[in-house]
Amino acid sequence: MQKDAVRLLCDESILPGWHSVTGFTISPSFESNEDFRVYRKNQSNEDAELIGVHSTWQKTIDATVFSSPIERVKAPRPFIPGIDRTFHVISPGVWNTWLKKVHSLVVPLNPSGGCWGIDGTSYTIFVADHRCSINIEWWESLPRQLEAVGQVCSDLRNIVDDSPMTDCPGK
């Protein structure tokens, strides 16, 4: 169920004709997972429309399906994890300000001081522009050299959630 839920959480096919240009995923072990993603309309110009999508996998609700053999039998097959989504219109000005901040980051390719574990929260941010992209993953706390990455992640969450809500484009 975990793999299916994470795949659905970050599902690119929810917006045909759009492509994701950045995303920030928060994956705690025992709570709902969240993904904050910005999509650009499939156009080559920089002024293309932008949509923010906040997706949440209600892990604790879905887990009740597997709480007992009786609940498992009642669940539909195949079981499809519950993903909630809100769609937001992203202002090009706000987006470009965030991108300038991202472009100014200095990120070491091999930061030291990271940690690992089993239970806890994993984080992933990616930023893509055409055929160039970067993906950074960490567990629990960022290495000191990446603290600025944490700020742009927080800013991205705020940009998506503070932007005006809209219906899912194309639906």
C-alpha cells in the first residue's frame, strides 16, 4: 500500500498537458504524507500558466482497512489509497521570486552530517527545468550545509497553500 500511495501522491497524470517543475514531499512514518507540487502548462514560454497541487495521503485512515481480517475483507480490491488534493493558481510573479531564491542557492553535492533511520520523516525536493533537474532527499533533519534548502521547501509549501484555490484544470 505504501508504494502505491506514494506513487499516487506524486502522480504526474493528474494534469494531462501539464508537467511538474518542482515538488516537495514529506513522508512521516506514522502520519499523513504530503506533496506540494507546481505544474507548468506544456508550453515553451516562461509565462505559461502555473498550478500548485497540495496532495495528502490520509495514511491513518487507510490503515484502518488493515486493522483486522474482517476490515481487510470489506475493503475493495484492489485497494486504492485515499489521496486528497487541492489545486491552486500560482502567480508568475510569486513563482519567479521563489525561483530566483532557488537559483541563488549554493548546494554541496556531498553534504556531511546527514542521518538515517527507520522510523521518522523523509523529505524530498526536486526542481526541474526542461532537461536539467536536481533532487535532494534527507531523513529527519537537514545537514547544516543545506539549511537554505529547508527554507525554500517551507516557502514552496506556503506558495501552494496561500495561492487561490481553483478546480482541477481540464476536469
